[in-house]
Amino acid sequence: MVNLKGKDILDGGSLSREEIDCIMDVAGQFRAHLEKQRSLDLLKGNVLAALFFEPSTRTRLSFETAMHRLGGSVIGFSSAESTSVSKGETLVDTIRTVDQYADIIAMRHPTIGAARVAADAAKAPVLNGGDGAGQHPTQALLDLFTMQTELGSLEGKTLVLCGDLKNGRTVHSGVEIYKHFKMRLVFVAPDALRMPVEITERLRGLGVTVEETSDLAAALKVADVLYMTRIQKERFADPAEYERLKNSYILSRELVDCSNPRVTVMHPLPRVNEIETAVDDLSGAAYFRQAGNGVYVRMALMALILGKA
Ligand code: NCD
């Protein structure tokens, strides 16, 4: 029996297969519901605090949309400059204050581990919307939901993750979710941006098939899903190193057409130039549908964590 009531969602690794299946199930129910009716009053009277200390478009707006569609309300901020952090307030004091106002907290912060610090300080459950180059579990769940929607069963499918696998938090959380689904994982990255070796080794130790290459064209040929990621400019200490690596992989329409026109292409967005706009009208280009799925999955998470689903 799955019970997510009161649970913090800080990383991908702390969710069991049963919990993940339950979240997917409830997200599917909310999607079906919203097709008929634009909103519900399941979380009426509940307040979400959306605390974004780092830039965000999709994560913040889909959390807010999810709470509005569930009948609750939202407080929060979208940059640290507008808050008392700019006066020197600590994260813990900000969180202890917000905890007086809100029933559930979604937050994004530039420091790895910040969501854990917040969860330790708050009575309200905390949903990690990204902590530096660490984790981004709610994105990983909506990515899984998108894959299941686009492909059906994932067992035996080949998922190619491409780009900045060193700094990309969506893929760090993603692999902790995908490991439950018997998929073959192929990591495509330049040498300097490979998936951290401790993650790759741990996955292999769990029996997950993991391959590594720097050759996108070869990986694309065998991909059921190609998950592109942005080179994470804000995580580079040396701007010259970013300049050297920023165009490592660019998915062109030509490459898709000749290598694998039936592939499902995903991206957490924002893209800079890793997917040419000519790819957008490919039937398998799922990245904007993926962004839309964020609402259903975040509705499911908040309803389950608040004990209403
Ligand atoms: C990602 C993030 O913030 O980690 N975006 C998102 O949440 N959809 C990916 C990125 O910024 O590259």
C-alpha cells in the first residue's frame, strides 16, 4: 500500500517502483479529468509556496498551474533578489518563515543539497524543483510519464541521454527512476561532461544496462527515445571551457531523417541550440508535450503528499 502523505521529494533515488507507479497512475487520472473539466477543488484551502531562488519557466509555472487546477492557492517568489535573502537572511530562516504560511513547499536553489536543508527546517513537505547540479526529481517523474505516454511499455526500450550529463540534474534524477524499468541506457557526452562515474557504476551494480559513447549519430540509430539536454552554462567555473563545449551536440532534422525518423525526442527545456527548430514538427518531437505533462505529474504529487489522492 503506497502512502506518500507528508513525504519530501528530494531526489529520484528515494522513490520505490510502487510509489512511482502510483504517481503515474494518479497523473493519468488527472489528465483524463482535465480533458473534461478545467479544474477540481481537491486541494481547496491549501497553499503552495513556490520558492525559486534560481531562474525557471516550466517548473515554477507548472507547479503553480497544478495547484490552481486543484483548487488551492499559491504564494512565492521567482528570484532571491526580491526577498530578504538579499538582506542576508539564511535559507533556514526563510524556510522556517514560509513554513508558517504554506502547506507544501516547492523550491529551486543553486546549491546542491539546499532542498534537504529546507526539508530538515520545514514541517511542510518539500518538493525539490532543482538544487544546483544535484537533483530534479519532479522533472524526472514527468519525463517518465511522457515516455510512457509516447511509447507505452518501456521494458526493453533504449533510452539515449545526450549532452551535459555531468551537471544536468534532470538526468541525475532520471536514471534513479529509469533503473526500475528494465531499459537499456546509452549515455552520450563529451569526455569532460560524462555522467559521474559513481552513478554509472552504481547503476551497473544494480544490473542496469549502461553504455557510454561520444557518438550521437551512432546512438541515435538504436534509440527509442533521445533525451537531449542543455550544456549547463551556469555550472562552469571557466567561461572558455563552456565556449569549447557549448556546441558539442546539435540535433538537426537531417540527422533524425537519415538515422531514425521514428525516434521520440525529448528535452527538459530550455533549449539553447541543441535541437534545431526544424525538428519541432517531427511527430516524435515530444518536448512541448513533455512540458505540458508537468502539470499532471505535479498535481499528482501534491494531491498524494497532502493526503488527498
Ligand atoms: C531543467 C533544469 O532546470 O534543470 N529545466 C527544467 O526544469 N525544465 C533543465 C535545464 O535548465 O537545462
